[in-house]
Amino acid sequence: MVLSKRAFKWIYTGLWMLRICFALLGTGYIHPDEHMQNGEVTSGESVSRISHFATLIQKPEGDLLTYYTIRTWEWSAALPVRSIVPAFVTTGIPVWFAKFFLSEEHLTQGIQPTLLFRLERFTFLVMSGLIDYSLARLIPSPTDRRLGLLLLASSHVMHTFQVRPFSNSIEAVLVALSLVLLRKITLDIMLKKRSLLHLLAIIFVTGIFTRPTFLIFGAPIAYQAALRTFANAGTTARWLRLVISPLFTAIAACATFLVADTLYFRGTLDDPVVTPFNFLKYNFSSHNLVEHGLHPRWLHVFVNLPMLVGPWVLLLVMYSIVDHTKLLSQKNKLFEVDICRTIIQIVIVSLSVLSIQPHQEPRFLIPLLLPIIVLTANTGRLACVGKAFWVSCSIFNLVLAVLFGILHQGGVVPSLFHLHSVVTNTSVGTRINIIYWKTYMPPPHLLGINERDISSGKISFTDLAGAPQDHFTASLVASDYDRSFIVTPVAMWYTLPHAIKNCMELDKPIFPHLDLDHVSESMDAGALDGLRLGVALDSALGGVDCMNCLSPSAKGENESSHVLINKFITHRLPESAQGIDYLAQLLADIQSLRSG
């Protein structure tokens, strides 16, 4: 396919504008980890602890935010599996700068959740540009480079996963930069730029502390870097003198991460915290993996990877691997041979190792996107495809970008923005009860309420996830609040008893909100209501007491049910298998209360 420079610039600019819109305006919710691995940790009380650590460096005055947040199992003080450094650098520092430039009036009110949301997205939007930069440096041919950039920029991964605060997104950027450094090391025959090895060492340590799976993607890169430096050094003694200094740099970087994590999670250096070791320890336990869901070993190869890059691109990859053998005999293309060989090793090693683990999610393979496109471009296969390939790829990526970037659970984040405005405009002394039901886990830091309001009981924030209707009813009547808000898909609102709907008013429907966990209910609700999330509020202002709308038996169980619901919320499990068993036990406890 022949593409002029002018046409390329217009198309590439348009794709970047689309990426910006998806990043800053798209409220689709792919997975709770996009909030719980980053923004939820660097807000509220957790940011206070980060700021305390930062005083060792710059001594800031006060805390960044005091928002109410939720800590997931990954940040447990007993066995933390995530390093605080990547989260703090990618979202904590931008919030820090926002606080510095905001006026005193804005600071007294706190950073608005909409601004906080866009700060997080903007940071990862900028980071996604490093992948474009890396691809441009890894493809020597101008024609192939333009085609590769278009394929990358049109990928739904760049419009969705890569602009969200996933640890996998950071991992993908680090893999891309590692390949760029490998290119420079390969071309530096005289070993004049030894700083490249130091940079590669720092990136490797950062990648391992971000996600230990980085080692799987990075091992072939490290192997090729070792081979090229040894070939350029000529002798073993010279090679050892060459690599010993970068090894010390890696040790220093590792020590920095260890000190930061230990101070953050322990407050002292007496009990070192090694998060990569904890990550491996947790994931090597079959019992832990059962909690997160078990998948067939073939899921990555036959479902996840085709969904990320597209089946047509995978077909090109297979042809490119065959073409790679032809490049081996062309000594004038040493760079392409080295890069293609490394990428093939990355694809084979990562798919083989990650497929051993029974828990497999598509985002685990995000770092493979750039290497695969570079492979297809450098072997010339991308230049041989016709318009049918580009049209089918564009439709495929557009559909998935809209699905993940806009539709899927797309009402959860806007509902938090709406509730923030309602809560902040509520009169002083009003006690508010907020319940989320049948949605993804709402990230409370985007609600923007103070931690003191939760601890004092002024505001109750309850996430019931997929709890049965009995639990939902018990939570609704568990305590006496002045105002109650229910956030649930409109399709699920229609399934509630008339006693609840009569004392609640569907105040704000939010469109779009695609709930793939309750497809049958959504279809029964119709095309419009099936794609909306409802924010309902009680009719207390009209003189109707929601407690009186419910049966006396429900009120009689008020206090005991409240204890059980708090128990459920406190110990909510992230995945379905163990969570269902826990819900069954809670239901049995409530039934025993009724019978007693």
C-alpha cells in the first residue's frame, strides 16, 4: 500500500485527536485495576503517607488530598505486592503539581474529581506517546515506519488500555523503551555510549518493580544486549569491565525501590518489603489464583492476543516469522535481523510462560502490541497488504474502542461526579447513604468526599457489587440517614420490589452504560434503558420515609443486618469464586436471624 506523506500526516493527526478524546472524555470502565492500582492509592490517606515519604526529599507542606479511598488486597500491609513508586510517579506527582498551581480557594474545596480523573488520564496519554516514539525509532524504512505508526495509532489498545492507569500500560512503555535502547546498543559498535547500558539497567529494575512479569518480556532483550556487547567488546575481561558498572546501577535502583516501599508500608527500615517477591509468592499459590478465576491454558493464544491486535495482524506475524529466516542471510540488514530475532523470542517466551498461569486476562499481553507491529513492518509484510486489510482492521479497532472506551460500565465514573456535586451542595448536618449495586467497584477517590465524613458517619458509602437483593434491601434499611442514593443499572432498578421503588425516585439516568454481567435484564429493559445507569434518591423531601415503605420484619432485622452488611463490605473479595461462597454464607446468616 502506497501512502503519501501528506495523507499520513492527516490520518495520523486525526488518530491522535481521537486518542485524546478517548483519554480525557471516555468514561468506559474496563477493569477495577485501572483505578485500584493507581489513582485510588495516591489519593486520600494513602497520599498522605506518600507525602510523608516525600518529605525526605523535598519536604512539602501538608498532605495532597484527604479523600476517602479503598485499599485492595494488592496494597495489604501484611503482603504488599505492588510498589508504591510507579503509582506515585505517574499519578501522585501530577496531583502534586495541580495542588501547587491551584488557588487557596480551590484547595480548601479539594481538587475536583473531574480534574483528578483527567490528570490521571493525561499522564498516561503522554506516556502512550513514548510507544509511538519507540516504534518510529525501531523501523528504519520511512515507508514501513509510516504504515507501522498508522497501525499502532489505530489500535483500540492505544485508545483504551494504554491511556488508563493500568500497571500493564506502564509495563508496555518500559518494554518499548528497552527495545529502543537495544537498537542503540546494537548500533554502537565502538561502545562509546556506555550510558545506554545504565539506562537499560534502570528501566529493567523499574519494570520488575512495576510488574514482575516484565522480566518475561525483558529477558530476550537482556540476552541480545549481552550478546551484542560481548561481540563488540571482543574479550571476556573487557566485557566484564563493561557490564559491572551497569550492574551496580541496577543494584542502586533496586535499593531505591526497596527503601521507598519499606518506608511506605512499614514506616521503618527494620522490616524490608520486597514487592516483586511478594507478587511471585502470591501468584504461585493455586489457592490465590482460584479466587481470581481460572482460565484454560489456551486463552492467551487463541482469544486474548487476537482480541488485542486483531486476527489479521496475527496472520501477518506468522508470515513475518517465516520471512525472518530470509533476513538472516542479508548481512546489510543486521539491525532488522537482531530486532526481529529479539521480538520473535519475546512473543514465544511471553506467550509460553504466561500461558502456564491459569489466570489469564487480555491486558497481560499489552506489551506485545508494539513488538508485533515492528516485526510485521520490518519484514515488509505490512507494506504488502491492501485496502481490505486496513478497512477490516479499522472497523475491528473502532468497535472495540467504543466498547471498552465508552460503553462498558460507562456510567460508573460519571455517577461519582454527579454524586460529588449533589453531596457538596447538601446542607450541613445532612447524613447521606450512598449504595452501589450491580456495578463494577466504584473508585471512591473520584467521589471526592473527605475521609472524616466517612469515619464520623456523616456519609455512608457502600459497594454491594453483585450481592443478592436481600442484601441490598438490608443495606438500604440498615441505618437511619437523612438522604439515600442508589446507583444501579436501570434494568436492575426495574427488578426491585414496588415497596422500594415507591419510596425512591429515579433522579438521573446516565447514558451510556453497558452491563455485560446482566445481559438478559438489560435486553428486557429495552434498547435505551438497557444502556443506562440510574441514580435514585429517596423521597424524604416529599414526606415519605423509606423505612416505613418496607416490611416490619425488615425493620426488625435492621441492626443485625447492618452488622452483616458491614462485614460484607469490609471483606469484599475481588473475584467471583470465593466471593460467591462468602455471599452464600452471609445469606445463611440473615436467614438464621429471621428464623430466630
